[in-house]
Amino acid sequence: MTDATETFLQTTRTSYDAIAKDYAAQFPAGRWHPLDRTVITAFAELVSRHGTAPVADLGSGPGHVTALLDELGVPAFGVDLSPAMVALARDTYPRLRFHIGSMTSLDLPDATLGGILALHSTIHVPDAHLPTACAEFHRTLQPGGHVLLAFQPADAPGHLHLPERFGHEIDLDYYWRTPEQLTTVLTEAGLDLVATAHREPTGEETRPRAFVLSRKPTPEG
């Protein structure tokens, strides 16, 4: 692993370790925008139609999305960089599986996942490392498996650094991308675009939300 890779992984890990409890309190379970839940439900149906292979929830945080997938009948497990987040998820959902890991180097065999979900977690991956993450998506997905990414879209690529959140000192970077930029990286990794969705911010949200759904092609296409 290069020094640059380890640096962004370490700063993201320690930042979320610092804010884990406050983050979980700010974003409790069940607080879903109806359109977001609809997209996740559609993803779950697509995965279920394909087979019974599990779904990896990458950047699983407090575990709420993993639990929703389980509620929707999809076998799912969570992966997160932050040990504190993983501990919270395990305490909240002891029946489900969560482990520490990075989407840039998944400790999973080839072609074993029926789906991958990464909701607002690729936003912390620098542009130089995003192709590596998408290549890992392609490697671990079964042919015909789907990947659903959610992110805060931008009209043009941008970057934000936060030194503080919830009163804690952190060192966290956010990368804003256009849907076209993210779709291009997924396509270059061998994943075919299925759909995109966009909604405007509501309530306390300050940025729009977007989804990109892609699929690993089968030999039949």
C-alpha cells in the first residue's frame, strides 16, 4: 500500500472514530427520505432476482443501511474503515455481520458478491484512488451483480476539507463529483451503467443527492 493511500485511509479512519457516537445520534435508524428508500428497495429487488449471494454495504457506519437491506430480505454485511463505527454497528445490530476494511482493498474473494452498496462513502476517496475502488467492485461482484452508489453531486468537481465536526477535531476530506465523472470511472472499471437518479435537498440538507446504479456484465451481455 502506498504512503498516499495509507494517509487518506488513516485520516478518514481516525476522523470517524472521533465522531462515531455523535454521527450515529445525528443520523438515527429509520430516518429515510422516501425517494432514497425507494432506490435502495429497487436495488434490493434487483439483487434478489439475481440470486442469494450477499451484499456488501461499504462505508456501513452505524449499520442502518445494512439493517435495512436485511429487513428487505437481502443477506448483507457491513464494511467500514472506522473501528468505532464497526463497534457501534455490532452493538446495535448484533445479529448482523460488520468488519473493518477498505473499499480500495476488499478482503473478499473474487466474484462472490451479489451486490455492493456504498452510500455517501466514496465521497471520501480521492480521485486518484477511485479507480482502485471501482476495480475492487468489479473484482468482487458476480457477473450480473449490481453496485449502487449514493453521493452529493456537483456541477463541477470540487473538494472540501473539514477540520472539525460535532465539536471534535478531525482531518476529513470530501470530494464532490458530477454523476458523469463517477459513471465514467465505473464504466472504465468494466461496470455498465443501469440508471441514475437525482433529488434536491430537503430539510436540513444543504446539497442534492444522487444515485448511480451499475452492473457487472454477464457473458451473455
